[in-house]
Amino acid sequence: MQQIKSSHAFIKMFTLITLCFTVFGFTPKFGLDSYEISLNNKLVLKVAVNQPLSSRILQLAGAKQSDQLRINYTHCTTKTGGTSRSIELRGNKGNVLKKWAFADGTHSNETMTIAIKELLLLRKGNAHHDLSLHYASHELPKGETLAFLKY
């Protein structure tokens, strides 16, 4: 009788372990969205979206009009850039000053480029505003604050 109870317990334990491996072995791997911002080809900001907004400061004090801001946003679920991508420059109260639209991101084309010349022109017209960059896509319709601009 004791032998039968022991083998039933062993079978139940083995079944539970097998079930756990089966269920957890095929779940998708999720992570965090992340992005990198480069001035020309020099990395100036690398952020995972769980980092506080206070650490998302983009210094543009030494930027020249001929420079390019390059942004690579990677979604956790696709590991590529999104679809229907856009970046907005916003003022103090969240008002959109300029919106740039970009082609869908692929493994070979994830970079979104903004001319520093455009940012400097928009800053002149909004000298008393705190400016910030915001990203949105089909995968992230509510958007994400990328960085607060400091000149």
C-alpha cells in the first residue's frame, strides 16, 4: 500500500514539473522599450523607458547648424523600430511646435534623423519655453517623452 502512494506522489510531482516547463518554456520574452540619441554619430543619450524623466536631458549647447540628431527607438515586442513613427517637438504646456513623420522601422532602417538647424530655428521662436522631444508609433500611440532639450 505504501509503495502505491509513493508512486502516485512521484507521478503527480513529475506531471507538475513537466506542466511548468511546458507553460513557461513557450512564453514570449518581453523587455523594455529603449532608445538611443546621437548627435551626428556620437552617442549622447541611451535610455530604457523605465528610467526617470529627470535623467532624459539632451544637451545641445555645442551643436552646429549642420549637425544631425539621430534617434533609434526599439520596441520590446518587435526588437525593431515601429510603424507609423513620428517625433514631436513640444513646448511648456505640451503644445506641438513641429512634427516629423518617418518611414516604418526595419532592421536596416531604424534611424530617425532631425536636422539641428530645424531645432535651433524652432528654439528662437520659443525662447521662453522648455522644449521636449516625444516619440509615437502604431505600437505606442500614447507616445513617450524622449528628452528635454537644453541649449
